[in-house]
Amino acid sequence: MARKNNFLSIGELAKYTGASIDSLRYYERIKLLEPAFTDPYSGYRYYSFDQVYLVEIISLCIELDIPLKELTQFIEEDETLDYSGLLAHGKEIAEKKLKLLQKGLKFIGDIERKIALTEKSPMDGKIYKRVFPQKYFCVTPCESALKSGLKSEFKNAEPFEIIKMSLDLFYYEDNYDEWLYSELLEYGFLCEYTPAKTNFYMFAELPQHIAVTVKERVMSIPAGEYFCVQSKESQIGQAADVFDGHLNGGGSFLAIETNVFTGRYKINAPTNELRVKNTD
């Protein structure tokens, strides 16, 4: 009995670590947590005080989404635990998770700033000005829009194919964490208006470091001041009328229509922002 007093019962180990008794028994079954002493008469399991730290490490690994069976690689044949290897592995995973969480927080902050900017702009159909940096769009022609007069197919279309194509250009299976939360990229509709012809496209934005490596289907969108207006309906087909008086009469201009972030975002009917810039 004196010997058992030097150990913790499975109930006490569960109490001190926060792990359930069922979890502790599972750790034993996969040989991550062997009892320090088993009573030969009652079969009760007892654990050393040092094993409290081991259970806490296992719990941390669970929080880091490390599969428990992956941890068994650190148990050697003579039942020696490679603590150094286990801690190094856990540290590597934790650092990756921390980096991803930091990027996620930045991403959330970027969206909050986008919302603030959108809601600061007039939302009653009034035209306002915004300055945009140079952007790069992966584009695909939408000639059917011309035939339909922007009344059906183009107006209600979602540019899934062009979005997927642009994502494929900079999404790498082995580098997913680097891609995730990388940038707030836009997608939508683009029109080049000239006195001779109007070209319609669907677009998805590309990061600059990817766009410069792609030679086809990438359009550079100039930086500078744009006239803008928000609306619930697509107006890109009427851009010349919407911005009448703000454009050089009869000249060439670029029109871009994309969804914008709002504090209360209507999923099936988001707010659009239509932007135009003279290109003469």
C-alpha cells in the first residue's frame, strides 16, 4: 500500500491534467501512456507525477491537430520516450499554426478595413472617387454578353471557371499554408470601352508575384483615381450612362464591377461597386 501512495490513480491523473479517464485508457492502448505501476491483485493502474507532463504534452499535440498515432513514432522499442524528438516535432507544428493564425488575424483585419471603407463611401447611388493601386487580372472574354445585352447570361453569371483558373495559377498543394489568407483578391466583370469596340471579360485578380510569371490571359489594370458607385444591380453594361459627365465624351475608358464587403453581407445579393477610369 505504501508503494501505491507514491503514485497517482487514474482518477487523480485525469483530475490534474483535465484529460478524461477514457482518454487516458486510449493513450495506454496506443502505447503512449503506460502505467508506472499496476496493482497485481486489483489490476488498478497508477501513474508517476512525471507522467502529468506527458499527458499535458499529448493534450497540446491534440490541440495542434497532430494525430495521436503519429506520436507513437517517438516511443522506442524498449519503451523509452524520445522526449526531445517529440518536443521538437510539437514545436515545429506549433510554429506553423502560430504563423497561420497570425496571417488569419491579418486577413480578418484586412476585411474589417474593407468593410469600413465600403460603408464610409456613399451607398445611395452617388458617385465618389477612390484611388487604387495597380492590379493584375486573369481574364476570359465574355462575348455572349454582347449578344444578350447584359440582360441574362452575363448579368447573372458567376465567373467560376476564371476564378478556378486563377486560383490554379498560384495554389500549390504542397504550399497550402503559404497560399491561405494570402491576399484579398477581387473577381467580377471587366469592360474595355473604345469608340470602335467594347470588349467584355470575366476576371479574377492575381497577386503581382504570380501575375508577372504568367504570359497569357493576364491584364494589367492601371493605378490611379477611379470614379465609383455602389448598387445592388449590375450596371457595367450602362457604365457610360451611369458616369455621364465624368468621362471624356466619346473617349476610351475601363469599367470594373466587383462585389464589396459590407458589415451585413447579403450572400445571394451582395453590393456591387462599379469603377471607371479614362484610358485616353
